Amino acid sequence: MRPKTLIPRALSLPLVALLQVYLGFSSATVAHANGADPVTITKHANLGFTAAIPVSVDTGVASPPCLFSIGFCVFHGAVKFVGTVNVAATLAEDIALTYNPADLNASSSPLPVSVKYTPTPGASSVSYGLSGSLTLNFDGCSGCSTPLSVSAGSTPVSFTAPMDGDAPITIPGMSTPLTLLVAGVPIITATVTSSLVLSPAAPGTLPGLGGAAAVVHVSGASGAPLLPIEWDSSGAVQNLSLTTPASPTAVGVSLDPLLHWVSTAGSAEIDLHWTSQFQSIVSALIDVLGDCLFPLCIPACVFLNCTISDPSPIGLFSGGLGPVYTAAGLDTLIGTAVGPPAGALVAARVAAGFVPIPLTSPPLAAIPPLSVGSLDFALPAVSISGVPAGVVLSGDAVHLSAVPSGGTAPFTFAWTKNGAPFATTQAITDTPALGDTTYAVTVTDSLGAVSNTASTVVHVYDFAVSGSPASLQVLTTGSNTYAITETLVPGSVTSGLPTIGLSVSGLPAGATPSFSPPSGSAGGFTSTLTITTAGAPAGNFVLTLTGTDARPAIGGSRSSTLNLQVLTPAGAIPNVINTIQGLQAAGVLNKGQANSLIVKLQHAIDSLNTKTDKTACNQLQAFVNEVNAYLQSGKLTPAEADSILGGPLGILAIMAAIPC
């Protein structure tokens, strides 16, 4: 028997959309943005319901009609049954959604999707039972007013849900017999027999009233908010065209409601059978009556067939289940739930025995009420966290993590580095080389759904710092300068470079540094490092010149070595003597002129080492006067005079350091 099906108000709006707003779809093959392999997600769905259908019949228990007569009524009898048909139907379906993950990578672009509907082979089942009370009223039956419990049931039958030209499915049912006793003699037995037939539904007047149908709801991607589709045969495919989101987002495709229409027919009847004992009683009665009718008193049953026919079956219902639904008012309830203008058409189709079997929540929900479930296909999306905020200094590690959303956990991960397979963990750590390195990741969920490809390019650079001269001299009180150069290492990225700050360490006490400018672009710049001393100790010092990209995690430092020699005034004078000797060698000064200047400097050295600074100052002043005389006479050019007197290590600077 076919159950009565009630579609509740919760189902009405999607079904109205299904019946009122039907969109056609091309049967062409789904096109993709590129040649990547498509991905198919298959979900198993059990559509079904449980239902209780009231059934009753009374052949006249209050005033039983004649069941058997031989010229006059020999035996009266009637049957009354009040009960319920309980049906549990499960239609197993495999729903497959196919798409190309590559289509998820383009923003606001076409996202072709196909949905295939296939009844799962041999996985559907229906079981039903008829239970209630049976009241018998026959001549001579003292206990017939007491209702007797009776039940009939079917063994669950496994089958494939029918579609299109599939053969009908028949599920038989049978009860154990009940026997009526009159004066202790078994007279008649009653047996309930039934059958339920499920057949493919013929095409309906409106789309969605035949085969299987669903309303497609889309999240993440854009498309029609209610998109009705239907399938007419097993393995049928419907193609949809959605639009990807502006940025990677999990895409949800749900089927709500999902319906499978079937044509129903059923029958249930109470079969009555005279017992052999009652047949013997009837034969004996006919023989007794027949002795007076034949000359030799031969029993009448010798000449007559005294076997009596069983009473006609008492039908509970037969044919399409429409009358059962109509009697219960379910056709009207369903039509009202659907609403105008399609409600009346749906009600008529239900009354004719066609039933929409939905995906229920929870599975096998009762009718009434009926809670309709949703079959969800969640296409995952992935993004990458930990992406560096800017270019990365060579040697720094990057820590990237794939962040999935949507889909069905657990996930697997596939990373590539510059297009080559790299890792299968959710998080990766790597030290990229100079230039650009592209990291990309996809996730695959537990159902095989593949995400978009999230990618990021990590830009790496390197730099160097150096100073000239490599070794510099400065007076204990004085100053001198290095020429500083910051350069970009070949192979580095050239845009988005950070600022490099300069610093120096290793200076002696009394010495202070100053950079001009103190920083510049990592793309390359020059600076001047001035070392200023004020009573610094004499000696040789190793300085560390450092350029620093101060950004946390992706910055760092590069260094080089500089030498600094701090000279006392006495220790600096030999450099001037060397200059004078060079002027003599060049013929600028003759031997007597050069010796005169050198002797004055040597006396100043002796005075600085053994006598007072005042004496040295007088000697150095005499030296200055002689040089100026040579300058005024034209013996020395201004530049030649300055090489002796000027500069950070000249006589004037030495005199200032004494001080004079």
C-alpha cells in the first residue's frame, strides 16, 4: 500500500518555486576555464518517510447479510476492520556534483557545475504493515462482539528506485489467519492480504512533477537564489552556470528540497475461507434434506456438488492510492501547502496516486508532520596566512599556513614551490632564494572536493655595506671620515625595498660616530661616516660597520670591517714628514728647504715626547711660518701647502690637538 504523504508548510516555498519558476538548462557538456581535470563529489542520500494511513471497512456487523443459502439463508456473517497501514519507504540515491577547481581561481567568472542523479542499485527498500481490530459477527458465534487484533506485514524488499522506463516494484504482504468457532466448530478463516506497487512517475503537467527534482540553493557563488532542476531518468545530468565570488570564498550548493516522484498502486483485502469442517456440516445438511427428494433415499451429494464457494473478499482498497489519500484529505493538505496556482494540479496528481518522496530530516521523518532535509555540497576554499608584509631579506625563513574554509573536514594539503610539488602539511617553513618565489596550495576535503588554488609570491633581496678607506687615521682629538656605500646584491628584487639604517661599533672611548645621511633605500645609497675624537686613547681599533633592515622577522643586518688608527700629535707628525719628502722627491722643494722643515718637525716630536707642549707649539708655529713663506714666494702652491698644513692630520690639526 502507498502511504499518505503530507508536504508541510516548510516545503511550500521551495516547491512553489519549483513549480512556478522553471529554468531550462542546456544539455551541452560543462565547459571549463582551462584543461584541468574536473572533480566529482558524490553524496549518498536516503529519501523516504514513515506514514500511518487509517483504513476501515464494515460489511454489516450490526445486521449481518446472508453468506450461504440453499433456498433459504443457512448462514449469516459480516466483517468489520478498523486499522492503520504503516509504511516505511527508503529510496537510495547517489547525487554527484562535478566542477573544475581551476574555475574557482578566477574572480567573478563563470563556474560551470553539473549535477547527476542516479538511484543507488539495490539500495532502496520499502516495508509496510497493516494492523488493527477485526470484528466478526456470524450466526451462532457467542464471542463475535469482541474485536480481535490482526496484523499483516511485508518483508523488506530491496530494489532500485524506479525512473523513466524502469519496471514497477511489487511488495506483497500477508497476515496469519484468524478462525471463527461456532459451538466449538471452526467455521471460517479470515486472512488479510495486501500488495504495494511503486512505478516510475510519468511526466507531469508541470516541470518537477515527474522523475526526480530539486531546488538548488547557492552560497558563496552567485546565481539564481532558487534554481529548480529535474531529472527524468537514472544517471541524468543537469548543468548549471554559476559565477565565482570576487575573492576566494567557500561555495555551497545545496538541494532543498530533493524529491523523487513515484506512481503508487496498492490493494488490501480480507479473504474469507470456509473451513473443511464447515464444508462437511453443509454437505451433511444437504444430504439429510435430499433423502426425501430421491426414491431410493440416496444422499443428495452423490448427485450434487455440495462444495460451497468462499465468500467474496472484502476489499479495504484497490488500485491507485489516490482514494486513500483523498479519504484522508492529504491531497488537499498537499495542494494547500504548495499554494496557488500549482497547488490544485499537485493535489490532483497526488490524488491520482503519485507521491513526491523527499529527503527528510531526520531520515524517515513521519508524515504528518514532515521535516524536509537538505543535501549540501560544500566546495572548500583556501587562503594562505603568514604571508610576509614586504620583501624578505635573504636568509630569513618564511612560515606559511593553509587556512581552509567550507568543505568537509578533515583536509589534505598540496603545496607547490615555483610550480613543483613541495609539501603536504598544512603549514610550511622555507628559506626562499633571491628574487621571486611562488608558493601555492590547494586543499582537498574528505569527500574529494578540491579548493581554489591560493598562491603568494615571496620577494627576497640582499644587500652589502662597505667603507672607504678600509683603514683610517684620526688624531686623539680631531675628526676624519669614511665614505660608506650600501649596495643591492645582484639577483635581488628591485621594488618595495626597505630602508637600511647605518651604525658602527668598536670605537674607543672619547670617539663618536656620525652618519650623513644615517639611512637610505636598500636599492643603494652613499653616506659619510665622521669619526670625532676628544681625548681618545691612541691605538688601533677594529670597527664593525652595520646596515640594518629593522623590520621584525623579515629584516636583518649586514656588516663589514673597518680599521681605525688613533694617533697622538707626535705620532701624526711623521705623516707630514713623509709628505715633505715627497715634495722634495718631486723637485718642489730642494734639499735644504726640505731639511729645514723636517728638522723643525723632528724637534717638535722631541718636545712633545720629552718637554712641554708649549715648546712644541713654538716649534710647530715656526714650521707654519716657513711653509707660508714658501707659499707667498710661489715655491709652494696652495694645494701643496695645504697637503702639509691642512686636513685632519695636517700640522694645523696637530696643533689644535695639542692644543696650541
